[in-house]
Amino acid sequence: MRALAIVAAIAVVALASAASAETFVWFFGVGNGDFMDNPPVFAGGMDAGGDIEDGYWSITVHDDGWPVGPPETRYAHIWNTFFAPHYTPGTPGFWKGYFDTEHGLAAMNDLYIVDDTGGGTMVGYCTVEIQVQDLNSNGELDEGEFCEGSLTGLIIIIREGTGIYDGLCGTGNYFGSYVKDCPCTYETWNFGMYLWLNPCASPVQETTWGAIKALYQ
């Protein structure tokens, strides 16, 4: 349902974008990362099919205060802090892992995009939301249940871009999936990212996360 809601929001905002002459940019991203790293950095290139076909993206999760090791302790901290408190019963049930300042991060995740297709870079912040299915609906994380799931997030682009993005800022979202070769914790992310950009009136965009969330509800 959340994915359908985001798709509907994309359609609504795309219509509004056309009316207000906003710049709409989208791309498919694929890359890797590991929450066991300090800090976790997920990064990769672009797949064909979007506006940006040649370039690079990265999302850095601020892990201030997380245990550095051993891996078992760090893994337990991540699960117990970001996933375990957010369980929804069902058939199957699922956990949501929210990585943002409202759920324990010291700072928002950093987003960086290099567009070699159009020529320029974008800088911003994003949330990270990961859904893990409880395949047998027993309310406990069992072996194999954390090996794949869905991935989504909200985005703010600030006025620190270069090239064709110089002076632009805006909002966006992304959604897709993650998979890992369990028990390995190294993840592959695959998603589509959608951005609506406008000329900024000031060097720093004064947009709140509350306004961004309201846009996609």
C-alpha cells in the first residue's frame, strides 16, 4: 500500500510540476553497502532508462553512538533500535526500520548525486526506510527473513549543486528493494529516485521534514 501511495503521489506532483515549470529528474540506481561499516555508505551507479544514465550516487548513514564492534553487538543494536519497535502483525507481518532523526539518528543521511549525463552534481539529505517481512508471522526474526525486502525514503535537495543543478533545490523520493547473500550483511540496493527541483530563493532551502512527509501521505 505504501508503494501505491508513493506512486500516486508521484503522479499528482508530476502534474503540479508541469504547471509550475519545475525541473523533474529521475534515475534508476543500483549499488552496495553494509550497515556493519563505520559509517555505512551505500553507493553505486545508474541503470539505463532514466534521465541520468551515466553517473554516481551515495547515501551515508550517520551512525554516531552505534557500537563499532563486535559485529554481533552492532547488528543487535541496529535491529533492536530501528526495526524491532516497529512491527505490524499480518499475513505476513513485517518490521519497518526507520533511519532518520525522528527514530534515533544524530543527523539525517547524506545524499550525493553525480550526473555525468547532464553535467552537474546534487547534494541533499534523505530518510531510509527498510521493510522486513515476518514470513511465518510469529513476531520473531527468523533465519532468512532479513535477506531481502523493500526500500524507500524521502529526499531534500539543498542549494549546493553544481553544473546544471547550480542554484536549484527541491524534494523527492525513492523506492525499490534490497537483497543480501545471507548470512553476509553486505547489501545490494536497487531503486528508482524521483526529484522535483526549483530555483532556490536563498542559499539554504528552508523546507521541513513535516512538509515533505505531508506531501506523500
